[in-house]
Amino acid sequence: MKGHTLMERTQLSQARHKKFWTLEEAAEHIGVDVNTLHKWEHNKASPRAYNLQRICEVYQMTAEELGLVVAASSPTVIQSDITYAAITDFLEHDLTLHLMDVVSSWNSTEYDQLQNNLMGLLEEYSMDTTSGMITRRDTLRRLAAMPFATFGLARNLTSSPLQPSEEMLKQYASAITACWELSKSDDTLDIQMAFEGVSAYLPVLRAIVKDFSQYRKQAASLAGQGALLQTLLGWHLQGLKEAARYAQDAVKYSKEAGDTPLLLATLDYLAWVYYYDKKASKALETIQQSIPLLKQKQPLPSRLLGGIYSTLALMQSKNGQSGMLPLRQAAESFFSGKQEESRFVYMDYTVSDLVLNDAMVHYQQAAYDKALDSLSQLVDPEHLTLKMVLPERSRVEALNVMTLASLKHPQKDMERSLHFWYAGIQGAKALRSEQRFDEAVAAFDIMDALWSGERRIKELQPLTIHW
């Protein structure tokens, strides 16, 4: 692909435009991350064999017509005439082995860059894509569990390392990356594995921060990432009290690491915990702590800036203030720069999240039509299928907000409200999400009060029984 020019790669973007698809819609059809498709269209990366086949199927064009002819690679020559082309080709195309090779060959203490590289490879595969003999999901589960086998955690979960090493930290970095990816799944086992993984690795990382100065900052950064994921999953699996404790740990370790992007993300998550816990003023106070950090000279990712301003907009709206200015700042920040080359495992803020938060701000300001319009960009109101990529936990949240916006709309429509609510409660129970379930039960109580005695609503009441 190195021989292709930017002009030649426009064939790929032209094929998308002929379908009248946005970048997000095309990425969803192909089954890859938006950033990955963006790089393919701008000649910054080339699709692998599986993706190339899928692209051709989606656009119904040949690789040549799309400007995606992959040049044959020269076999690696060892000694004189010995080649290992078959082995190296298998290694490159088997995702599990390829990721393990990346981790094992990493020789730097810049573990954020290692995570960046791993995520770049993972972006090219949807959760159920088969690579080698196993799926991307299986690969992530193996990667998440690897330190258990390598360092004997499965035999003694309470043990802490006598002597940390770079090998240990890079395996924890890769495992935490896998846990973050698993957390986006719609499979309850994936989410449970992600939570259990970071929960098992955190005691080891905390011990390194406490006792070993050589690796303190690196371990603190990884501990902050792990505690942040505990926060996200804890409020679904355990409750808001535990989530707040995890978030406070994440703030502590991000400060210890001197990691400003991570600190901003932890303040953002902590604000959301208080928001869900109905502590509106505390939520606003928490996210306001991030504003001085935005003015530092250190350049910050545009996605992170968009997320912070978007959260500020919602928390202001929840406290009776206008959220329109920070909402505009969120969109301007998010779309201000180029597609970012660097990835942060904990920063999965996307256009979909921007739209969802926009809807929630309008909902808080009683602009229910605008809230439903925004949500319809994410979820088809009739078929309830996704129109943009969203983690399952966010999809269920969108359905719950659609239900509430419909219930509080001046022209109340029972059929529409039940349509949204049923999908939301089913999704919450499938995820075993305490937070999403509580939201759906609260919406049911409103329906029951609005249409008291309605037979269809009474028949749905058993769905509000906790699992």
C-alpha cells in the first residue's frame, strides 16, 4: 500500500459517499472503529485481509476499484535461503498471537504507547470477528486473564509482588487494555471478567506505588485506569456507593502519576456517579474542578475536551442553569482537531456519546422534542436498532431516556412509551446493570401513575422484579 497516493485512496471515500453514509455508518457496516476507517480513507493505514474482504462485500466493488490492492510482502530471510513466510504470515493474521507478540517484544516503560498500539490493532476487529481459530472476544478474554497465569494470581489472589519488573507492568498494561475493551460488550460474562480482572490487578499495582519508587508513576497510572474502570462497571454491578469509592481512588492515583488526561477523566466519571446518585450540586462542583486543568499548556485530546464540556453542560442543566454554552464548547472541541493518532484506553468518548449527552441536556431543560430528535440519531425509534455505534450500557441508557422524554412530553403516547420502556428493561436485565434497572423501574412507576389501572401496564409489572 505504500505506493498508493492520497488521491488514489479517495476511491474508498467516494464509495462511501455513493452509499450516502457517514463515516460512522460505514464503519458500523464494515464492523470496524471509526478511527480505523478514517485512516484507511486517508492512506494512513491499510486494511488486513479479513477487513479487505468485508469492505469489498459492503461496497460491492473489487479491491482494485477501491484502490486497496495489497502489495505482496517479501518473505523474511533467515541466514541464507531459509524463510519463515508461512509462520510469520500466520502470526500476523492470528490476533491473539499477534497481540502477545506485541506485548512480549515491548522494551519501553511507556506503557500508554503499548496500550495505544494494542488498541490500534483491536480497532480492526468487531467483537465476534474470527481471527485464526478464535474470535476477538476470546482474544480479549485471554489477554485480560494473562497475568493470572503468568504471575500465579489464580493460585493466590492476595499475594503482592516481591519485586516488580517491566515484564510485569507491560502485562498489566495489556490486561487492563483488554478489560476496557471487554467492558463495552453486550455479554454479561465479558463485563464481569473486565471488572474481576482490574479488581485483581489493583492490589498489586497499589503495592508497587507504595513500595517501589522505580516504577511508581507507571504503576500509579495503571492503577488509576483500573480504578476508573471499576467506577464505570461498579455502578452497574455493585451500586453507586462503591462506584464513588472507586472513583476517588482513581483521582488519587491519577494525581500520583501526574497524568492530567487521566485526572480529567476521573473527575468526569466521579461527577457522573454523583449525578446518578441524585447529588446534583456535588456533581457540578466535581466537574468544575476540571476547568482549571483545561487551561494548562499541555495539549489535550479533543475527545477528552468534548467529554468534559459535555458533562459540564449536563450538570449545569441538572442544577437549573443553562447548559447551552458548554454544549456548544463540547461540539467545537470534539470536532476542532484532526482524528487523533493517540488512543487512551479509558477515553471511549465518541460522537455517539456527544449526541446522547446532547439529548440528556435537552431532557433536563424540558425540551423533550429536541431530546427525542437527538436520541433518534442513535436509536431507530420504530425498530430500536442502533444507527450509531454505542456500548450496550449506553444503548440501554438511551432507551431509558427515550422512555422518560416520551412520558414527560406534553402529548403523552402510551404505546410509544411502552415500546421504549420494554426494550430498556430487557436490556438492563440482560446486562445485570443495577443502574439501568433502577432507571427503568423509576420510569415504570411514572407510567403506572399516568395510566393507573391500564391492563397492559399491570401485565408488565413482573418485569420490574429484580433478578
